[in-house]
Amino acid sequence: MHTGFLRFADAAYLKVSIILSLASIVAYWWYDPLEPANGGTWLGFTLGSIGAGLIVWLTLYGMRKRSYRSRMGTVQGWLSAHVYLGVSLIIIGTLHTGFQFGLNIHTLSYVLMLIVIFSGMWGVVLYARFPELITLNRNNLTRHSIFREISELDRKASLLVEALGSPIDRMVITSIQLFSVGGGVWSQLAAHDSSKMMIPIMKGDKRQWKKVGNSQQAYLLDMLAQQVSVCRDPAISAVLQELSDVIRTKSGLTGRLLKDIRMQGMLELWLYIHVPMTFALLAALSAHIVSVFYYW
Amino acid sequence: MAIVGSGVSDSAKYEIVVIGSGPAGLSAAARAAELGASHILLEASDQLALTIQRYQKGKHVMAEPGFLPLRSGIEFDAGTRENILSNWEQGAAKHKVNVAFRAEVIAITGEKGAFEIETRRGQRYHAKSIVLAIGLQGNPRLLGAPGQEADFVQYQLDDPDEYRDETIVVVGAGDAAIENALALATHNRVYIVNRRDEFARAKEGNLNKITDAINRGKVQGLFNTTVKEVIHKAEDNKPGVLLLNTADGEVRIPVNRVIARLGAIPPRDFVEKCGVQFPSDAPAAVPELSAQYESNVTGLYIIGALGGYPLIKQAMNQGYEAVEYIRGNPIKPVDHDLLAKKFAGLPFDYDVEEMLAFLRNEILLFKPVNPLRFRELILESNVFCPPPGDVIFARNDYTDSFYYVVDGWVEIVVDEEKDTRIRVTAGQFFGEMSLISGRRRSATVYAGEFCVLIETPRRSMMRLINSIDEVKRRIDEVFMLRAIHSQFAPNSDLSDLGELISSAELRNYNRGEVLFAEGEEGDELHLVRRGSLTVSRYINGRDVVLSYVPAGKYVGEMGLLGNIRRTASVRAAVPTETVVMKSGPFLQLLGRDPELKTQVEEQIRQRLSLNSRIEAGGEGGELLSFLMAQGLGEATDVLLIDESLCIRCDNCEKACADTHEGTSRLDREAGPTYAQIHVPTSCRHCEHPHCMKDCPPDAISRNASGEVTIADNCIGCGNCESNCPYGVIQMAYPGNKQPSVWSRILFGSEAKTTKSADAQKRAVKCDMCTSLKGGPACVRACPTGAAIRTSPENFVDLIKRGG
Ligand SMILES: Cc1cc2nc3c(=O)[nH]c(=O)nc-3n(C[C@H](O)[C@H](O)[C@H](O)COP(=O)(O)OP(=O)(O)OC[C@H]3O[C@@H](n4cnc5c(N)ncnc54)[C@H](O)[C@@H]3O)c2cc1C
Ligand code: HEM
Ligand code: SF4
Ligand code: SF4
């Protein structure tokens, strides 16, 4: 029932892209200019114009995507064309250079273009793989419901510790207070869990509370396991077991949450290369065009 | 305004006693006062118009229907709740309306000229005539313990912040009780009394919150506890004491306040006890009334919501008119001019009343309809004379109105290829198929000569069918005849079908109910007339759905051809009605009609080949089961997201919000997923939209291309929001201006709504972007093709694909 953007209209734009690329190659191979191949020959000029036109049009995708009343095709169709014609720019752009590279604005434009294109291709790979993985990881929960379940588990844990007394109760409560996932871009992508908890340390006969890392509740789970092993009171032991189960479930959910945050981050992050580089490219391209015509 | 004290009986004999001070009763009492009739208005609560008082603060009250003029001594125009209530209070004072508050009527006895009316507090009133205008909201269920009428016992909580540092006992275990207890707990000492040992009736969210509050000691929970007595004696500086029976014996709690939230009792029982008859047991039934609003109990008039008129303006007009009629003034109803206009172009030289009488007489179906309902029906209908050859509706249109032929005839095309037509003549009706199935028109209808038609909207027809059994029966009869004829024997004569039709019967199935099971013996054929079915087989220890059978299609045909052991199970996907036919007469028909025989054989062949494909295909059948479990069996158009394509960019929601006043009508993330197919929260444009059921201004309708939409005359009452089982309707403020493409790109602006003082919340939901030429914006804005809109008939593709 569903058709992805790569297969949109039986991949018609793939065909267009292949034809365009082949035509460029044939023309390049067949055309024998008097001077060395470069952007200044009529073929070079033609390829350059097509390329620049394509780049501007590829940028316009961002507008079409947000023109919600537009009747000019569907966004899916636009993306399909964007992706396939965008890739054909590798060939068109490269042939346009005539393989003349140097440390100048012209080559800079070319490099920026390649960055945009390759980041785009990376994006397509992500789009093909991650959506399915996100669903599998979510296991029919929404992010909101994961948070809700975690706070429900916290509530259960805080009721359970009332039967245990110090210092376990404080450790559990602080693990709830110092629970922290997400944060900056980096910790999102690294699936970093910066949760902490407080533990009592005996210094001589003084007790001090120290903060320790509690990523995915691992520290707390260890603590609880140790407590169970030394506990002699069956009633207390039962409570500890139950508490461990609750924390283990929380740890599992946290794992899912981190993975979810990471994958959704990945789905977006590449655009932070693709789009700014597009604007850099447009600036460089304008400079390239102005300078070429100026020196002509 | 006079206020009669507790227990005092009023020896006066009033000409008119009005019961209930809503818009209907108030308007009646005001007219009585204006005319100088001796009267009293009895109101159960201690305010005028309790239903309106209970609207949310600042609600904008609409004056629908716009075309109807107001006829009342009391002012009413669209405006805020506060304005309207203060106008009404002033109006009541100006006319010197005689009101008694806290006078809930519990019994009416006697007869015209000598009625006796008794209230809960034991007062008695005497009346020559009674106007009953108690609305439909019902009365709160009382505590049912001695002392329950104490001042500190209340049945409603308007503003929890009004009370501080009090001891309050909330009685009840439903959502209202829980919400009140939680809201009061911030500043007061609160107990909640539950008759049972858990909160079984509450919503999940409320259940968690109250359990939490009780565990933390914020609210004291008393389970397995009932109220024994309310003692009116101050104790501990509190006005009274509540005596409770708990599992551990009696408990005394000195209280400032008791709030009982035990639900409402619908008024029907009380009304029936007064001797008023209802034409059917259906909950939607309204009492039989004369054109003058008089019930079968002479001298007892019924107006407003209780009489079946759900809007304020209608209620007020009726109040005025009822009093005029009681006083013997035969005024013309306020809609007289509207009807005159409606009848203006017709080729009959009758005045309005004669025309109504003629129509009622002419059309058999209307015989059982009382004159008042009939008048309303015509008012809601369209009367017209199409020229010969005009298309009344075309096959596959999504319209669902109902037509009667008053004069001349129409022609229904029953066989498109051969252009076989049948004639429907004066006195008969057509259009019942779509009305019943909720699906597209099954045939095209052309106007014949001298054609005069009445077209009645679905809503009005449904109301009629649901309240008058006789109308339903007559429509069903014709339906069966025509359905069988057009489905199986368009080219045979109706008389050939006699036996088949007389052996056929209608059957109802609840959601999930089994029509017949795999392995069973049986040879009945089911033609689905409403709802839909799933066909499934037991494969590898699991029940796998093989196909979906919508209204208009049939199942069980294999049994006809000698194979009487059922090869698959058939279940109702949603509440479903089928026409059941016996194999004997059907086989005779097959014998006579070789064409039909090939057609049935072809269907069997297709079904078998599809089945084997699915059995080989694996996941598809389970996906279909999943979709059916989401209620999609009653959908006509549904948004499905393939999560293996969805990049969670939410461009679909943004597109929806941008094109719909800033509120997205779909919630992409919410909703279940199976095999990567996700059913987001978005309108499915149901065959029989639940949302339409109870919309006072009839603002929800289905248009010819099938979309269910909400019009601008929505009054924001929220009924549809609670009636939609799929949670797709929201109450939202409109936002007129949306950010431009540029500000979205440059500043990342998002869609917005306005929330100014005079903005009014309205019901909003998916309208399939009917106002945009390109089609649904969500689907068109999805970059990857993850979002599609489709109809259940196409689900079979899913199966072929195997997932
Ligand atoms: C949320 C909401 C919003 C709405 N918005 C609108 C709108 O914008 N525009 C519109 O036109 N309509 C609106 N309606 C519909 C409108 O409220 C009703 O149609 C109207 O109130 C019906 O008037 P009524 O006089 O028949 O009954 P009601 O207004 O229900 O009045 C009945 C009165 O009788 C009293 N009573 C009940 N039983 C007894 C008894 N046994 N003895 C004595 N008194 C009794 C009640 O306390 C009450 O005061 C809305 C309805 C709801 C629920
Ligand atoms: C010079 C060439 C290109 C330019 C100038 C360009 C420009 C853009 C722009 C402006 C956007 C809009 C981002 C947004 O508003 O969200 C975009 C999105 C995108 N581009 Fe490109 N692009 C180019 C080449 C490519 C190529 C070659 C590919 C893939 C092979 C590609 C894949 C994508 C994808 C997948 C998106 C995201 C679609 C979405 O999520 O809506 N692009 N590009
Ligand atoms: S709003 Fe709800 S009940 Fe109404 S058509 Fe849509 S899904 Fe069905
Ligand atoms: S627009 Fe398409 S890809 Fe984006 S969230 Fe909606 S369904 Fe998913």
C-alpha cells in the first residue's frame, strides 16, 4: 500500500537522472574543444548552467516542503526528484570543472557541493534504516508513555523504600532525583545516561554522602543485589527483591529511551550539515559565477 | 420573585405550573406572567436554568438555528453564558415571574383542571395545566440516607478554590468524584467514600492519581463504606456530622460539607410515572406530543429538550407557544412563515396547515409520526420539483439523505449495463440504502414527470427511525425487498422473489459476535446491510483474518452450492446488521437465472484464491486482524503510516495545523502499531459517524465525496468529542493567521492559535482538506511516502503484499 520516496512513480526520476548523467558523459567524451576542457567552453558553460540551476532548484525543496497549500506535486515527489537529480550533480559538476582544480573559489564551490551531496546520501541511508529500528525499539510505546511508566516505577519504588529505612531509602530517592537522560546534542547521540545517585561513605565514624554515576541504574542495582545477599530478614529481603525488579524494569525502559533519543537525533543531525553547507554552497557559487563573468 | 419555604404547602390553585426553569420553562413562565395568568415556576436547584449555569465559565452560547426567529418575553441572543444568565434573571424580575427554588418535583397526579404536584421537600402545588420543561440532563442521584437534604450536602462543585481549611467528604467512585476530591485536597481535609473496594469505573489517569493521593495520605480513602445518616447537628465547629457504615463498624465524621457525585438519573422514569407514554423503549425516544405540545395526559404540556428539541431558541419559542395554547389562543407557530416559503413553489393550492396534512396523509411512511414531529421533519427537509431527467443522486455519491415522492415518479437504475430501471411513484420513498449502510449510493436515480420530492437529511431520519419502531419496520421491509432484488435479481420480476423475500429476516450482531464458525454446518446466506464482517480461518493454532466484507456484499454463498460445512468463521467487525436468506428459495432463483449462478460461482472462486494466497502469505492476515481490532471495519477513509518509512519529522502534523487554523487534527505519534503499520489518531470518516449522534445544531455532516465535516454553526458543546470512540475530535481555539514559509524557514516559526477573550472553542477534526484542491495536506506533505489515506477495501492489498 505504501511506496517509499525512492520508488516514487516507479523511480521515474532515477531514470531522468541516469539519462541526464549519460548525456553529459557522452557530450564530454564527444566534444573536443580547442582549449583544455574547462567551464569556459560552450559545453562547460552548458553543464555549469544546468548544475547551477539544479542547485538552486534543490534548495527550493526546503520551501516546497513548508508550502503546505502548494498543489505543485507532492513533497514525496519532490524529494524523490531531489535525491536522484542531486546525485547526478556529481557527474554534471565534475565534468563542468574539466578536472581543473586549485586553491580558489571555484574549487571551494565544488568541494562544498560534494559535501552537501554526500551528506544527502548519508541522510538517505539513515532514512532507509532508522525508521524501522525506532519502531522496533519503541515496542508500541510513545516517548511520552515511556516517561510516564518511568515515573510510575519511581512512585512504586518510593513507596517500597518506606519499609526499608536508612540508608537505602535515601539512595533510592536520590537515584530518582538525579535521574537524567538526554541533555546536549552529544549526549543524545552518544546515548549517554548522566544519572547519578548518592551513597553513604563512612569516614571514621562520620557518615558522608557522595555522588556517584548511576548510568542505566547499574550502580543502584548492584547495591540492591549486595543488600539482598546479606539480608537475613525474609520480609525485608522480599521487599528488596521487589525493589530490584522495579529498578530493573526502569533500567530496561531507560535503555530504550536512550536508544530512541539517539536514533531520532541521528535522523535529524545530518541535516545540520546538509542545510548550512547548502547556504555556504550558494554563497560560494554566487562568488564563483560573479568572478567568472568578471574576468571573462 | 417569591420563594416558598420548606415544607409549606401552597393552597393556591394556579392556572399554570411550569416545572423546570431552563430556557423552555423560563420562557413559558414569563409569557404566563405577561398574560397575567396565575402561575408558579418550580425549579429543583437554587438557580435559574441549571443546565446553562453548568456550562463552563465564559462559554460563548450560540443562538442556533439562525433561520428561526425568537419568540419569547425573555431576551436571548448569542453571547457569553454570564450575559445570557444575567439577561434572564432581569427578564424574570421584570415580568415578575413567580419562582420557587429547591422545589424538585417528584410526582404529578390528578388530571386537567385538578393536578397535584409534589416536591421532594414535601410541598404540594395545585394546577389546572402543567408545562413540563425539565430538560434531559437528569437529576443528580441522591445520597439515599436520612438527612440527605441538609444544606451542607451538595451534588455539584463549581469552583474547588472557593473552599479552604474545611473537612469535606466526597461520596462516589466515578471520575467526577475523584476529580473533585483531588481538586479540593490542596486546601482542605478530604475524605472519599467508595461503596466498593476499588475505583472500577474511573479513567486510568484518575485511578492512578487517586491511588497515589490516598497512599500519600493527601486524601483519606474509605472503602466498602456507605452513608448511614446525615446529622444536622453542629459538632466541633462544623455544621453537621456524617455517619458512615464501614467494614470495621460505624464511623462519625464532623463535616463542613458533603459532596455527593453519584451520577445522574435520566428523567424518563419520572416522566413515565406522570402517565406520559413513549412510543418505543429506545433511549433516544421522545414522548408523543400533539401539535400544541400536549402529551397523552391532557393538560400536561412537554417542551424543550425533554420534548426532543435540543436547542435553546427552540425551547424558548415553545415555552411561549405552549402558554398561548393553554390559554386557548390558536397562534400560528413561529415557523409558519418558513414553511410557507418552503411550500411556495409547489403545484398544490393549499395553505401551510393543509399542505402539512396532505403530505402526512399521502406518504404512508409518515402515518405513525405525530404532527409535531412531522412538522419538524418537514422544516428540516427540502421540498422541490426537479425537471424530468434530472439526476437526483448518482451511483457512488456519498450523500445519505432520504427521499419521498409526493407526486409524479422517479426512476432507479438497477442494472447499469442494461439500463434496467424501476419506477418509484407517489407515496413511496427511496435513498434508504445509503441511509442504512452509511456507504456510497448503490444506484443512480433520475427524476420522472411531474416529480415533487421531499429530501430529509440523515440526522432527522435517524432520529425518527430510532424513536418510532413502526417507521423503522416499514423502511426495513422495503429495504430487504430492494436489496435482494438489486443484488441478486435485477432482471427478474419482483413477483419471482416473493418466497425468497418472505423467508428472509434481519439479524443484529454486536462487535466481535460470530455469525457462523468454521466447521459448523449451515447454509444461510448473509447480505451485510450495515457494518462489516471479517472472514477468518484457524491456521497453525491461530485465528487468521482472510478478508473483510463491507456493507452491500454477501457471505455464506459456499453453503448454497452443497458445501454445507463452513470453511471459515465470520464475525462482526463492528455492530452489524445482515439480511439472512435461506438456501432453498435461493437455489430456486439460481436455477432460473444462469447469469446469477455464474456470478456467485465467480465470487466463490475469487474468495478461495484469495484465501489460499493469504494462508501462504503469512503476516498479512494478522495485520488485517490488527486493523479490524482498531475499529477500522467501520472506516471509510483512514490515515495509515508505514513506520518503516516515517522519519518522525512531523511535517504531516505541521501541514495539518498550517492549513487548519493552527491546530493539527491528527496526532501522529499516538495510536498503536503492528508490523510497522501505525494507526495514528485521526478521523476515519466512519460509515455511521458516532460524532453525529448528539450534535444540537446538526453541525456535523457527510458530504457527497464522503468526508465527515463540522460546520461553522458548531456551538462548542463537546458532545461529539465524547461520542467519538476514537478520540479524534478536539475542542480548539481558531488561529486566523499562520506564519509564512519564510518565517518558518528563517525563524522556525510554528503554527499558532489565538486565545483572545471573545474567541470561542469549537470542535475540530480532520476534514480531508476539502477546502484544498490537492487533497489531504498531511499526505501531500509527507516527504517519504509514509503517510497515506486509504479505505478498508484496499486493505486486501496489504494481505497480498504479505505485510
Ligand atoms: C455543554 C453544552 C453546551 C450547549 N451549548 C448550547 C448553545 O451554545 N446553544 C444552544 O442553543 N444550545 C446549547 N446547548 C443545548 C441547551 O443547553 C439545551 O437545549 C437547553 O438547555 C434545553 O432547555 P430546557 O429548558 O429544555 O432544559 P434545561 O435547560 O436542561 O432545563 C431544565 C431545568 O429543569 C430543572 N429540573 C430538572 N428536573 C426537575 C424536577 N424534577 N423538578 C423541577 N425542576 C427540575 C433543572 O434544574 C433545569 O434548571 C448546550 C448543551 C450543553 C450540555
Ligand atoms: C547540491 C545539492 C543539494 C542541495 C543544494 C540540497 C539542498 C537541500 C535542502 C535545502 C534541503 C531542505 C532541508 C530542510 O529544509 O529540512 C534538503 C533536504 C534533503 N536533501 Fe538535499 N540537497 C542537495 C543534494 C542532495 C542529495 C544528493 C541528496 C541525496 C542523495 C539529498 C537528500 C536530501 C534529503 C534526504 C533531504 C531531507 C528531506 C526531508 O527530510 O524533508 N540532497 N536538501
Ligand atoms: S470524528 Fe470519530 S466518530 Fe466521527 S467520523 Fe471521525 S472517527 Fe468516526
Ligand atoms: S510527514 Fe511522513 S515521515 Fe514525517 S512524521 Fe508524518 S508520516 Fe512520518
